[in-house]
Amino acid sequence: RDSSVTGVQTCALPILMFSPTSLNFALGMIAEGAKGDTKKVLSDYLGTDNFTEYAKYYLKAAKYFNPGNKEQTYGYSSKLKIADALWLNKGLTLKDAFKKNVSDNFNAEAQVLDFSDKKKTCNIINKWCNESTEGLISEIVKPEAINQDSKLFMTNSLYFESGWSSPWELSDKEEKFGAKEKTKYMESAFLKIINAKVLTPSGLLPNGQIIISDGKIVDITGQNREIPHAEIIDAKGYYVAPGCIDTHVHGGNGHDFTEATPKAFYAITRAHALQGTTALYPTLAAAPIETFREAIKTCEHIMNHPEQGARIMGLHLEGNYLNMAMKGGQDPNYIYPPDPQEYKELLNSTQCIKRWSAAPELDGALVFGKYASAHGVLVSLAHTTADYLQVKKAYEAGFTHATHFYNAMTSVHKDREYKHEGTVEGIYLMKDMTVEVVADGIHVPPAILKLVYQIKGVERTSLITDAMAAAACDNGTEHFPDSRVIIEEGVCKLADRSAIAGSIATGIRLIRTLVEKAEIPLHDAVRMASESPARLMGILDRKGTLEKGKDADIIIFNNDIEIQETFI
């Protein structure tokens, strides 16, 4: 309260109005919330002991109290962090709390939430969170609807203990879907997962705890840590692991990414999140080039404005430069050799293309591989008849990865009286070439899954779903948009049953298949579903393993390897 300290009038006093229970706790909050010179002055004034770990939760609190910069205070990153104020609220109603805490300079817009109308209320809150959030909740809101027990947050918005789904625009179908929502989206509040079998990079930590704040892992420990105001999640002795990262997925929940609309993208990411996938790369099959352009726009928008569901990390183009002889379920109308003008235009138009699969034996493919890989794209051989020498040249030209290994490629075969190696053998002989497998037990049988595991190893093998629209969809073929494809025996097939055309697998099913059918240890199966794809895509610094400082993308599954909860 000493006005001689720079910044106290705009930062410290409004926080202290809420009378926290501990002076050190309050001072720590102020110190962590202040920025730049103010933070330095407060550090000298308060002493470094007041920079407690718990205070990190309040890192962005100062943004509320900067009337001089409305964009900073209510920008997309802060999205009106109501929880900060309410966690400190000791006995004040929500209305009174904001009256004490919000400057008149903000000209707060009065809003009335009708909690009897779920859809209307969700849409209002969604509007606040996706626009400039200038519509503060400063007037009539029923306090009992938003309280400390609710834990207040889902994707930087309001999370209602009453069982409401997250605040996206709810259609009738999504409203039904939301009732089954077991996915939590974390941004601010402390969360502590207890009584967990934690799968860490160094092995299993029995009876472990994970402390989470601001969407990051703060600590992983076998000791009990008391965290004031933390939400407690009891894992009930189940496994806690990093979320699956799917680098090859076409759709789900009745939608395909080639629809290229935000509605389709969000529907797919939400459905796969329920099945253990916390990050994914939307994969586009062979399609008109305009579809690619539209999908790029949609992907860029969603990467900048994430909502509920697995986080989108970038696009994977599986077309159009494929070998017609190995087209599988790809549309033959859009398969052709690499077009330099086309791929240069696409790659120079965006940064969101992270993968591109192609057949290296096609005319111009090696030049394409060099160009795309020079632009930071993971170039992968796919739908190919390449032999060993062609695979070797492809690897040297930037094709460092193999798309859905064993599928849509040749293996050892006879040409008249002589045997010849195929693409599979060429890939095995490229020691450092990485592979991905559709580990549903159908695309690649369990014995071969075990063979890949033993030869390529965990670090060079990633699990993918290659999931189509019918994946993570209760109604199966009812919502499958492609009449050329049928769902039969747990897999997508061409209608004439001449080839497998994709899967209906989900992230957790891949892990379960490796463990139960291929007899691969659980720890290694989880690593291939999370750590290996994170390493492959260059995001292992923040995702893929449960380690302090990384994103808290976490799944809880039971002893039958069935998802219980997903945290993003």
C-alpha cells in the first residue's frame, strides 16, 4: 500500500482489496503480477522470498489493472481471467467483486446471463472470449452459478459445475455430444492429480502426483504437496500419461478435414480429444488444389484461435503427388506428378504445412523433396512402388519418413523367377528413416507391429490413426461422406473390398492394440503414441512427455486401457 512503489496504484491495491489469507501469498502475487521496472522495484521492496512458486498462478493478474492498455488487459491471451479475481474473493458476491476490481475507464457493458437457457448463455460467454472481451461480467450474474467449487475455467472461459459442456456454439448434435465431455482445458487454476501411476520418461512413478498451473506441468512428485486452492483430481490408481499426438488423421465425428471448414475441424478435434488425442495434424487426402488452399486458411485461423478439442499443430498433405498404382482409397481424379508452380505457391503462402507425403519415384519428386524439406516440411514417402535404390535416393533428397509403413507400398516380390526387394525393405535398410504405423491390428497385423518395434525401435516409430470420418463417431457409416468407402470389420474399405481405405481407430485404441495384441510393453506403446511423434515433428520441447515445464496434455486411462479423462 506504499504509494512510493512504482505500479502499486495500478497493480497491488486492487488485488489486496480481496484480503488474501496470507501476507506472503499476497506479496508473492503482486511481485509475480508486476512487469518490467515495476517487478524489479517490487522485488527489491518485498524480497526474493516472496516470489513463491504458488504465486506463478497470478503471473497475468496485473493485466486487469492496466487501464492505459485495454488491448493488453483484455486481449486474446488473457480473455478476461475472471478466475483470478474469484479465487481471491473472500465473501464478496461476483457483482460486488467486479465493482471493487474494475475501473470505470473500461466502460463495462452490462450483461445478463440466463442460466435457464444453456445454449444462449454458452454463446454469450463464447462471444466474450472470442472477441475483445470488453463485455465484462460486471452486472447481474447469479453468483451460485459461478463459484470457487466450479473451478471456473474451460479454455479461458467459464466452466460450470452443473455439467454444461464448454462454451462453443451448441447445435443439437453438439449438445448431446457435450453431455459425454470428459475433456478439461486448463489455462490458469492450480490443478493437482493424485493417486496416479505416472508414466514418465524415466519409467513408472507409482502413487505419483502432478501439479499443473497455467496449462503447464509445475511438478511431478511422489510426495504429497499442499497447494492452496488447487483442484484435486483423483486418478484412482489409474495410469496417467502424455496425450497422444496424431500426425496422420483425416477425420472423425462424421467429418473430414477436406471439408476445410472451422465446423469440421472443431468437430474432429473434439471427438478425438475424448479418445486420448491432445494434439494432431489434420491430413488432407488427394483433392482439388482449391481445397488445400481453403484448408490452409482454416488451419491458420484455428491455430491462432484454438477452441475445444485436440490442439492443431499444422497440416499434413497426403496428395496429390502419389503413384496411381498404389492409390488405395485416394481419389484418382486428383493424382498426378509434382507440380513445381503448385507446391512452391502453397509452401510460400503459409507456415502451417508441416508434413507432405509423396511417391519419390515420380518425375520431379526428388526436386520436390529437396524444396519442401528446405522449407522445414517433413517430407515422407507414400503410396509408392519405390525399390531400395529409389528409397535411398529419396532419403538423400529429404524423404526422411515413411507414411503408414507397410500400407500402399511394395514388399519383397517375384518378377518371373527372381525375387526383388520392395519399398518396405528399402525403408528398413535406411537406418535413420523414421516410420509410422496404423496400429489398429488390421492395417498392420500384430506380428508385423512387433517386427517394426524390434527393428526400428521406439524412437523411430510413431503410431497414427489414419482415421476417417467414421472414427470416434457412434453412428459409423451413417455419417461417412464418401460413397466409395464402406465400414466393415473395424476398418474402412473400398466398396469393392479391393483395398483398405483408412481406419476408424482412435489414439487410445492404438496403445491398447500394441499392448494386448502385439505384446509390446505399455511404457513403450505410450512413448510411440506421444514422445516419438513429438520428436518427429520438432515439438518435443513442449509436448510428448510428462516433464516439468511442458504443456499439461495428459490422459488418464484404466487398467483396460480405456480413457477416463483428457486434459489439454
